[in-house]
Amino acid sequence: MNFKIKMLRILVIVLVIYVLFGIYLFLNQKSMIYFPDKQDFESCSGFSDYQKINHSRTRFYFKEGSNEKVIIYYHGNAGSACDRSYFRSTFEKSDASLIFVEYAGYSNDEVKPSKNLILKDVENIRDYIREKSFNNIIIYGQSVGSGAASYHASLGNVDTLILATPFSKLSDVAQAAYKIYPAKLLLKEEYDNTKWLQNYQGRMLILHGDSDRIIPSKLSKKLFESVPSQNKEYFSVRGYGHNDIWDSEIFKNKIIDFIK
């Protein structure tokens, strides 16, 4: 009898811990997804020669190109767009106009980042490039930025989509990390790339490091298989993970070749 009581108590304790941690995950999911830094948008030295534009409360670094092509860059969940200035040299080889989007809640913004605000940023960028009348639109998104990029593609008129270390759904990433929890029920900050790209027919390139431990490459392959475009390519960057893939010259050369 004592043994049964002890086992029951242990079971109750485990259940309580499970429920409490689940509640913690639910209530703190934004702080576990978004990691903005305090970089000041206006004083980014990496984009000192770019225009710093605030369009309908969406901020971005802009450089006018020599043709009617535009490349829009959506960064990952940590740091800021300023942190990605090292990548500008890759895109500048195309002579296209360049937009590096800064998300709401990042770079000393007064609000907290969220999916709804980031998707609103995407809509504002879409409106801006409409006003500029670009006729060749290329979208690049990395990691969580693949969600912003995929959502942008779902709005239409995107000629080329490049996704680096993307996922099918963010809940799939959460499920891989927290296997014992129902991620689809707990995650409210869902980025559903599969849904947003279900009708995409433009050119698409997906790149993923085969050593990625944060977003398993199987999730980008799952996304790749779901996209109906007949002009798509999947490229595995061997020996690289989630945070060092940008150091690969093969990775950068593949992107610029695809753009050209």
C-alpha cells in the first residue's frame, strides 16, 4: 500500500511539473522566440551609406540599385538587421536595389516583437516596393525570417524566393525541441510557411546546413516538397550548422548565382 501511495505521489509531482512547465512555455513563448538587441537603428555603421527609411512605422536600410530589380532581406530572430550588414556585399554584386528590413520590437524599438507586428512590417514593405514600381522582386529570408519571406510571397508578385535554414511550421521546430508537449496547441506565434507557400509558383531556392541542430534540415525538406513551383531547388550546405552557414563561401556563391 505504501509503495502504491509513493508511486501515486511521484506521478502527481511529475504531472504538476509537466503542467507548470507547459504553462511557462505558453506564457513566455515570445521571449523564447525573439532575441532583439539594443542596436540603435539610426546609428548602424554597417549601413552608413544606405538610406534609413521609416515607412508606415516599418524601418529598413535601403540602397538604390542600377536596375528595376529589388532584393528584400528578412533576418533571423536574434540581433538586428544591422547585424547582417556583412551580407550586403553578396547582394550588392547583383546591382539590384537592396532592402534590409528591421522588425518591430528590434533595434531600440519601443514595442515588443510579435508575429502580428512582423507580418505588418511585411505588408508595409510590400506597399513600399509597389510605390517604387520594381518589376523583379526577390525575397530572401533566413530562419524565422523565412516566415516573413514566405508570408510576403503569399501576398503575390514575388519572382524569386530564397530561404535559408527555413522550416515547414514553427510549431514543427518547437515540437522537435519539446517532444512531450503538444506544440501546435501551445504555440500562438505560429509561422506556417507550408500554408503561405501552398500556391507559390515562382523561382525558389532553399539552402540548409546538414549539421543544423536548431532547425533540423528535414523540416526545410518537408517545406520544399510541399511547394508546387516547378522551378525550385534544394541545396544542402555540407558541414555547416544553423549559425555558421553564413560563413560558407559555397552558400554565398550559390545565392548570388541563383539571383543572377
